[in-house]
Amino acid sequence: MGKSSILNALDERLQITTGGLHAKRGTGRHTTSSSTLHDLGGGTFIIDTPGIREFGLWSLDRDTLRDYFPELEETAGLCRFNDCTHLHEPGCEVKARVAAGEIHPARYDAYVRLSEEIAD
């Protein structure tokens, strides 16, 4: 997959060990043996994993989901309704700020997708 190589390209300070290509297949070799969290600065963290292609979220509900989107939570107090989910309510300040470009639409879209996947 080349995840470690991509991380090294993103931040040369990481210097994560990578292996060469397989001589016959021309594909990479597994060199990462454990998951490692890297701090890229500016509040950005990324995990380098050995052979994992997908992550899941467990024990997450809509109330705790909000904790992972601080830029939404900072604005939530200005919504028309105290229990606003920021999905469909009128007078939602979060949606207004997304529309105004003050909250990045990709972050809001991620919030919406995760919220829709969480069972009530």
C-alpha cells in the first residue's frame, strides 16, 4: 500500500523505515509491524498501520460524535434549538457557517456521514 512512504513524503522529519520493491512483482514489502500515531503539527495526527485497510468506530453515539468536531461545537451554542443536531433543524448556526465558508464543508460532510451511520 505504501502508507509509510506517503507519510515520509508528507513530513520528512518522520523518517519511517520502508522496504524495497519485490524483485519479481514490483510491489512493496510489509515493513510496518505496529500501529504508530504521528503528530504532524497544527492539530493533525495520522496513524501508520501494518496492513490495515479500514478503521471502524465503536461505542460512538451522536452526542459523543460532536466531541470530535470542535469547530461545530464552538458554534452550536448559537443555534436556534439547544438540542440541534446540525442536520435538518431551521436556524442552525453550524449550517449557516458552513454555507458562509467559516466551517470547512469537508469537515461538516464527514460529520453528517458519520451521524447518519450511527444507530439511534
